[in-house]
Amino acid sequence: MKIVEFNSNNKNEVHKQIVLIFGIGLIGTSILNKIQSLFLSNVTTLNFSWDNEYQQNIDLNNIIKIIFQQEKGINIDVIWCAGKAGFFSTQESINDEIQSYKSVLKFVNDLSIQMKGSIITFHLFSSAGGLFEGQNSVSDASLPKPLRPYGYLKQLQENLLLENSVDFNFIIYRPSSVYGYIPNTRIGLISNILYKSIRNEFVEIFASKSSLRDYVYVEDISSFVIGKIVNLKEINRHNNIYYLVSGKPTSIEEIMMILENILNKKIYYSYNLIQTNTLDNSFNMKLVPYNFINTPLSLGLEKTYNDLLSFNF
Amino acid sequence: MSDKIILSIVIPVYSGEQFLLKLFNRINELRNRWLEDNAPIEIRELIFVDDNSIDNSSVILADLCINNIWVNCLKMSKNFGQHPASIAGILHTSGNWVVTLDEDLQHPPEKIELMLYKAISQDLDIVYASPLNGPHGKISRDLTSVLFKKFMVLLTGDSNIPLYNSFRLIRGDIARSASSVCSHDTYLDVSFSWFTKAIGKYELELNDLRSENGQKSGYSFLKLFSHARKLLLSTQVRIYRLFALLGVLLFAFGVLYSGYIFVNEFLHPGKYGSRGWPSLIISTMIFGATSIILLSIVLEYISLITLKIQGKPVFYVINRNMSNEIKKYFKSKYENS
């Protein structure tokens, strides 16, 4: 996990902030990079055990010590974007993640009791795809109906947060299919297609040609989250679930067309029809938060391609 | 998982302020009727595409959009035209079936159910509304339209052209796939026909209210010309193959004629008084024919490249399975009576 300290300057008010990021994957790293590019910041890497509860408590105590060294009234944002248990994970593999999440949630609760005068906000990255898998035109009126362990995990994490957030603010983000490329993070579907295609390798896609998904660019997400971290006054405890979606369903076929145009060559691919991954998933465009800026898909894919090229080729 | 058929409706809007509310109400009535009847069909989304409208349509659409969760509006950055607006709308749908219709009440939304019945009962992928009457309100306009379509069939060899109509019901996968491969000059309906030949028509009365009310009709010679241009750019123009055939015939005739002259000159020396005339005719004929043949080959190559750029697929897989619930619904409603 990473601790980032920086001074945010919002509307001529300077706040000293600490951001704790649990999970340095695609989204976590993107948030970290964005903070570093926008603010003069100090980043510390600390250990956090993902599978040993005893060690977790020791690690969290170390984090508390660092926070206590800071001046009073500092704003603290804890971001949970850990996702060791991916979309295809089994029930057994998500148990560790549930335990880690509970430990961190307890840690934030304790912190909020001990750090009166500080604004403490917990940011949970849930998953729109996991909660509403197989549902189309998902709207405010739709109910989460997970179909796989990953979805149940996200639902459980949201419920635990709603039950335990007595003394701290919280924001739940429900991103749909996130794409983008950051080195040393898990490579997603789109980056994988691009990576293999640049090398003229064959790509096997685990979905049908017409499978609909809602794609969002990772940097749009990190910009939105930083906006929330910096604009503390915006946080409303009663309406703080954000769907980070584009509102435009896109088929894999459309993605492949755009990627072939970007690459300017044919992509060698086939579809592997795993029944559980061919369900469509789309979101009503009214769910898009008003200040969430969506990069157009073709531009986002082009950026992903350029990032891949600059880091790997 | 629900077995309901999900419908998405796409409506491009340019100057429809006087029709939009009425159109919305009629679609809403249909939607509510299906919900009340617990029918296995649901209109999940209605997408208005504001093609940089020139009247008060934007305000009306914004109001409809705010007050109805299932209504969404897309605002085009400039006036792109009906087909690009339809493409933009279709690419925002997620329904099993997509319906496109005009803003001006020319297309009765109440007929969507019958179009869907036709599609499902006959395993069709696209059903076009086919006007029983002349839809443009004037005999001259309707006649021009019919002749134009017949001429285009002759020119392109695409027998579906007479069916093309902006009131259409399309299988969702095909609608989105075809829309995603369209380039800016692709004729949308031609693109649909690359993905399926299971195309049918549903006959009904269509009325151009604008024309009937003495307003300017959306139909004009310039539009007809623009449609012809797009159609020709999107289809393989078969007529150059006729030119190729002409070239081959000319070449053959040139060879035969030269043989005839050669034999005549051999048997009856001095028969052709003006020296050089036969060789001039023969060389013109043979070289002209060769040029025509080569030109046809070049055109064939260009045609292939154009179709590839336009996104014509090598193959397309479709799932036409329908739930028993919907079959039962249609059977009880239309086949038992």
C-alpha cells in the first residue's frame, strides 16, 4: 500500500492531506500518478499483508504511527481499490480479500475516533459490472443482482461500509469496464489485445462478438476521484454512490474495429464463448455523474496504445 | 434473468417540435400497455438524437429526458444528417431489437408489435415498413421515388433497395454491428444487408403529415441525388461488369474482323482501296477493348477495397433463438384468432 502526503489548494484554501491507497493496481496506480503529477507530494510505500490477520494489525499500527506524526486537522482519504480477487475468482480466493477489507474498515473506524477534527473519508471501489452483471440499461431504479463470487464480494464490501461508517465520510465508486495501461499492473482485455497485436500474436477473446460492455478510461476515473478528495465540501453522506460509466454500450466488435484502425493492421483473433462471460451489460447514460468527464472511446484506446508502445516497445 | 424482449427505439430529430410530444405520448402508451398486459416485450430505452435541430426541439427533448428515466437524448455537435444520427443512436442502444423511426409521426409506433411478430414468426433480422400508399403525398414524388429505386436495383444489383425505409425493426446485434462498421459515406441500409439477407417488409399506410399540412416535405431532388450517391458508393456497382463484357465482345469482334480482312486481302489483293483504313479500325477496336477490360479490372479492385474500408464483414454469426414466452404471446394474440 502507499501513503501519499501533499498540500491541496482548492479555492485558495490549502489543506494538508494524506491519501492511503490500498491496492496498487490499474486504478490505484493511476490515482497515485495523478496526485504526483498535480501536487508536490511525498510517497511512502508500506507493507500490508493480504493474507495474515495478525500481520495486518501490525502493518495498520505502523500506518497509524505515521499518521499521528502529522499535524492535527489533517484530512485523510483511504482508498480501497484492491482487487486481487479478479472477475473470475472463486469463493475461496475472495475470503482473504474480505478479511483484509474488514481490517482496513476497522482501522478507518478507529482512526476516525482517535482523530477528531480531521475529515476522514473512505473511498470504496466497487464494481458496476460485478453488481449488475447481465443487466441492460441499468438505471437508478435497478437493483444489484450479482451472478458470481466477485459480484457478491463487492456487494458485501458496500454493505459493510454502509453499516460501519458512523464517524467517517464515505464514497462508493461503481466503475464499469475499466481500460487503460499502466506498467506493472494487471493487463486488461484491451491492453492485452493491443499488446499481442503489436507483436503480431494471436488473441483469444473470452466473449462473443456482440457482447456489450460499458468502457471507461482509467485516467477519467483517477481525475474524478482526485476531484472528490480535493473538494471536501462536496461530500454528501446521503448520496455518495457514483457510477463511473460512459452510458454507451460498446460491442467487442466495435472495439476491434477501432483497434484495427489505430494499429493500421489486421488483428488475428478468435472468440472463445464462455457462457458466463457473454452476457451484455449496459448502463443508462443518466447515471454518469455530472462532473465525470468521459474520454471518447477512440481517443482513450489511442492513449492506451501510445502508453503501451512507450513502455514496452 | 428476464426472458422479455428488450426494445430500443431511436429517433433522429431535426425539426420536429410540433410532433415530439405526440410521438412520445404514443410510444409511452405502447410501453405502458405492454407493461400492464405483462407482455414479454419491453421498451427499455427511447433515444432521441438531436441532430443540431433548427427549432425548439432541444428544449422539448431536454424536458422529456429529465422527466422519464427511460428516455435519453444525444446532442450532435453539428447537423450530420439522418443516417449518421441514426447510427449514433443505434450505437447507444442495448436492446435485443432496435426500432428506428422518423420524428414527424409518419411512422406509427403502434405497428412495432406487428413488425416484431413478423420478424419472430418468419425468422427475419430486419423488417422494413412498406407503404401501401404513396407516402410522400404527391404522385410525382412517389413515382420518382419508385423509379429511382428501380434504377438503383438495376445499377447495383441489390434487390433489397425498394424495401429501404427509415421505419425499420432490426435485430439488436446486427443493428449495432452494421452501425459500428459504417464510415461517413456508407448507406446505413446497405450496411445492414451485408450482415443479413433475412429481410422482410410489413405493409402499412404511411402518411407524410408535413406534406399533407402544406409544410415543406423532407423529400427533395437534392436528397434523392445524395441518396443515389451514397448507395452507389456503398454497393458494388455492377454496371462496370457490363462494360467489361462490352470490352470482351469488342475485342473478339476486332480479332474476327481483322481475320476477315486478312483473308480477304489474301484472296482478293487490292480489294480495300484506301490503304491503312482496315488496320486503323482494327487497332482502334482491339486497343479500345483492351483499355475497357483493364479499366473494368481496376474498377473491380477499387470496389473491393472500398467495400473493405466500408467494413463489409467476411462472415457474421447470429443467434435467432427466441424464448418460448414470446412465441406463446404472439401465438395467443395473432394465431388463435
